[in-house]
Amino acid sequence: MPSATTPPYAAPSPPDFDSIPELDWSLVASGDPIDRKLFLSKLRNVLLHVGFMYLKNHPVPTELVERIKQHTVDVFNLPLERKLKMDMIDSPHFYGYNRMAFERTAGAPDIREHIDLGPDSPSTYDPSSGPLYRKMRPGPNPWPDQEDAPGFKEDVKKYIATLAPLSREFIGLVAEAIGLPRESFYQFLEAADVPQGRIKMVHYPPTDTPNAQGVGPHKDGWLTFLLQVNDVPGLQVQNHSGKWVDVPPRDGTYVVNLGKGLQHLTHGVLLATTHRVLPPPPGVHRYSCPFFQDVALDVPWTPLDVPEEVRREVGARGEVVSDVKPLEPAGASDGWQYLANRIKSHPATGLRHYPDFARMVLGEEIFLKESATLDKLLAKRDAEI
Ligand SMILES: [Fe+2]
């Protein structure tokens, strides 16, 4: 008997992908219904069979994109003590700087440093009035000093405020492309007028360590608009047979991909495709800046009724090979799951701001180990500032 994620009918299997398709946003921007239909038809094919795409002719102003690229490079050139003044460990909102190789994916350290930033809204959390996970958002960003990074704060705020509505429009198109009403995913997002979205500025330095990873194989959470900042390759996605396919930087584009939440909500129709980043060769530095759409924290993830004809088409793609081994059911749900995921990615920050919940999430052994190192870590950090 077919499961909820296995359509009962199988159509002929489409060929596996060996490159990443490109979609043209000007077909949406033209306002012509025929163009729009063409975009939706291409989008549907990409969503069902690849899960990754380049998006060209997008509406984000080139000057703003160029400034964000420059800020991404410049901020990592600051001395370590200036970056540590933005240390994520100090932020209950999981915003701020993560030092080199501080995060792990698939059990190994990622050879990168990064800075996570949100829309910079004041915290409204009141412990007496709501669940703990609401402490995560909204919240302020740690910023570099204005003299260290002129224009950084203004440009980042403007950039996030520009990407948020674009990603909202895009996810409406995703719904339409798979035969759902346009508003279908909006119930899982923050209201349109709430400042939202998060960017991660990332620096991948060269390394001569054998088998090092920039980022290990993983799937994203929801919806990502990745800006590849400089012309250094490294991003790869895994096709259905398990082969790694390069996604080299392409000027004027975003790389858009979908995550586990969308796969779960559509019974596996939308694909959360596995990807990784290889470290650059000696002497070369790679930079990137993904934007992540925020999901609402109070909404349970109840799957949607995707039309049968779309589920049938997906049945043709068969098994998808992935280097990511599922540790838990793909369907995360609400704020508690979201907070748990943040704590697993950033245990030191989780321990410091959510100690009781972190103890549950991490388990006693890891909790005690991380607690023992947290004080040392803070002392080391304070000595470095
Ligand atoms: Fe990713």
C-alpha cells in the first residue's frame, strides 16, 4: 500500500540532472500572463525534479547587491577581536559572529567563519506571556562599529527588507507551480508586515587539510536565496543517483533552493536537495551570503493537499540518493522544533540562553560536555577582545 509520500502511479522516469537550471524572473516581472505561465511551467519542472535553480533578472538592485558583496568580504578582514565583539554566544536570537570551524555538519567541523543577521527589531519577549521559543525573534543584531564597516548596518537592513518580499512572492509562485492556491504557504510565514528574514555572511578560507569540508552535506530548512559573492566555485548539489553536481557562481543570479519543511508540507513533492561546499584551493578565499526566509514560530506544520496529478509526476523520480542520513522525521513543526534546531547548530549559544531546554535537546552527556567548555570559551573570548 502506498505511503503518504509515495504516489500510487508511476510515470516514465525523467533523466537525472547533471547541471542546475536557470529561471528568468523577467517572465514574472513582465506582467504578461503568457510569460507567467511559462515561468510557472519551468518552475514546476525544477521543483519536482531538481530542487535547485539559478534565478536571473531578479528585481534586487545591482548596486545594493554589490555593496552587500563588498561588506561580506570586508567584514571578515576585520581583526578577530572586532569580530568577536559581535559574538553569537551573546545573542539569544542566534545573531552574530561564529569563529572559524566553530560549527559542525555531518559530524565534522566546517572550515568557515560566518555572521548571522536579522532585520534588527527590538526584542518583545516577555517570559510571563508566552513560550520560551518566542525569545528567539524578534531581536536586535550585533553590529560592527560604524568606523570599521561604514554603511554596513544600513545596507544589511535594506537588503533583508528587499529579499523578504521577494521570497514571499516567490513562495506564492512555488505554490501555484504545484497546483496549490497561491496563499497556501503564507500561513506558515510571519505576516507580510512583520520585519523578517535572516542572512548569513560566510567566509571559506583556503585549507590544506586533507578531506576538509567548507560545509558538509546537508539540506536546508525552508527557502534560501543564495548570493555567491565572489567568483570562486565550491557549491555542489547531489543529484538523484548521488553524483555531486557543481553550482558555479553566475553573475547577476541567485541560487534558490528549497528545504525540508517544504518537502514535508507537500508529501515529498517539493525537493529538499542535498548540497555541500568544498573548501577553496590554497591561496583562494570563497565568500557567500545566503538569505533565509523566516517561518512563523506558532504554526504546526500540517501537510497540504497537493493535487494527485502532481504527486503522480513525482512518483516517476523514484528513490533519491542522499549523503544526509535522516536523524529524525523530516517534518519539523513549530517554534520548539525551530529552537531545538538552532541549539543543535549552536550549542554554546543555546546553553547560555536556553539552559533547561538545551539540556533536553542535547541530552545529558553532550550538555555536560558543552557546559564544561562554555566558561573556558567565554574566558578565552574575553581575553581576545
Ligand atoms: Fe545550505
